Amino acid sequence: MKIVLLLAMLMIPVTLAADLSTGAVASVEQPQPPAGFEAVDDIPPGEQIPAINIVAAAYGFVWLALLGYVWSLARRLKTVEAELGDLESRKR
Amino acid sequence: MQKLTTPFIVLSAGMLLVAPWIINAAPYESTMGLVQKVFYFHFPVAILFLVSAIICGVNSARVLFWKNERADGWAVAAAELGFVLGALTLVTGPLWARKAWGVWWVWDARLTMSLVLFLTFAAYMLLRRYGGPGSDRLGAGMALFGMVNVPFIYVSVNVWRTLHPMTSVVPTLPTDMGIPLWFCFAAFTMLFVALLNLRATLEHQRTRLEALYLAQDEA
């Protein structure tokens, strides 16, 4: 019963999503987003905002956030393990 | 699994240090130019954001339907990682969009539903932190609805009006763009596995600590 309920919960969005992707719902004609990337050797003309700053900022943010998270995780784990060790030694 | 955590973190950190050179060597995209290179790390974090929602949802189902208390630790770990990866997705995406579309944000289905999933993770974490007794079961129900959102987020770009690249971008990627993408994807996946394992260990240790305190109080 539980498995049936869980599968039903999962199947509803999957079925709806499959239905949507066949275009059953999208009837209005719309501009197409990029369906693929085309590689070129040089930067296309008309670069107004220096993209290198954006790419570097995005990558830097990813690095900082992940480093911060690893540090926070290590600190919390150390605190809990120290407390656990202390409690277990007192119990003995 | 525990033994793999440190090598995975070290290896993925090394790969992510090398990644800028590999990304730099990739060709430019014909219409977006240099800024399209955000894709090489935006895509892996976005996919792992969705994977977190699935892991959190499946483990929450194990808690709700099969009373598997250990699965709760994995659900909490996946939710926290999902929150971090969601934040990364929602920051790197608009940075790319500002240059490629001329705006930071559009309220299309993909972006809006991703924001909703991120807020679901935030609500889940607040609930688990301040919700008191019973918040684990309430949170598990919330996580199931977060997971149900995932297929919609994935197919949304193929269905509704959007400027976001479609899902066909990745399978049709030229080889010299595919190599940096899958290199970054492997690095982020290894880091994800290691951090998920570490965070679940922390949650299991906390549960053990609480049980010890309870036993001490009863004695």
C-alpha cells in the first residue's frame, strides 16, 4: 500500500511532465530558446560587458561558498565528536 | 564509504583548481561568446541541486512510510547540500543571464520553480531547526513535495516560453565543449558524494549524542 502510494506520488509529475514535453499543453507559438551550442574560435563581436569578470565572479563565488561549507561542516563535526567522546568517557 | 570522503574532497578540489584552464581552452559559443563558459559549472551544480531533492525525498519517504530513522540523517544532509547548491545555481545563473539576456532574472517556469525548490529546502531546514517535536515527520512530507517538483523543473524549458537553453543542449554538445563539462561534472559529483557522506555522519553522530543525553537523564 505504501509503495503504491509513493509510486503514485512519483508517477503523477513524471506522467504530466512527459505529456507536457510532447507539446500537449503548449499550443501557443513561442520563440525558441537555444536548442544547442555552436562552437567558434573567436569571441563574437559586440561584447559590451566584459564577460571575463562575470565568469571569474561566478567561479569565485562557487569556490568561496564550497570552501565555507566544508569549513563549517568540519567545525560542526569536530564539536559533536568531541562532545560524544567526552560523554562516552564520563559514562565509563 | 567513509574512507573515500577525504580522497574525494582532495581529488575534486584538485580538479576544480585545474578546471579554469580546461574551461579556458574550450571554444567560444557562437552567440553568447565568453560568458557561456559559466555553463561548465552552472550545469553541474544545477543538476546536483535536483539530485539533492531526489535523495532528500526518497530518504524522507523511508522515514515516513518505513519508519527508517537512519534515513532521516541522509534526508537532512541532502536538504542542506541542496540549499547550498541551490544558492550556487541561483547566483551563477543570473550572472550568466545578465550578459546573455541583458537581465538578471525572468519569471519563467524554470527559474521560478528552481526558486520554489530552493525555498522549500530553506523552509525544511528552518522547520528541522526550530520546529520542535514532530518536525522530522512534517519535514519529510515537505521533502516529498520538493522531490515532486524536480521533473517539472527539468522539462520546463522544453515546454513553456523561456530564454533558458533547452535540455537538448547537453546531448548535442560538440566534443571540445563536452570534455570540460564532464570534467567539471565529475569533480562536482565527487565533492557532492563526499560532502553528503560527511553531513550524514554529522547528523548520525548528533542523533547518537541526543540518545546518550536522554539515557543519562533517565539514569
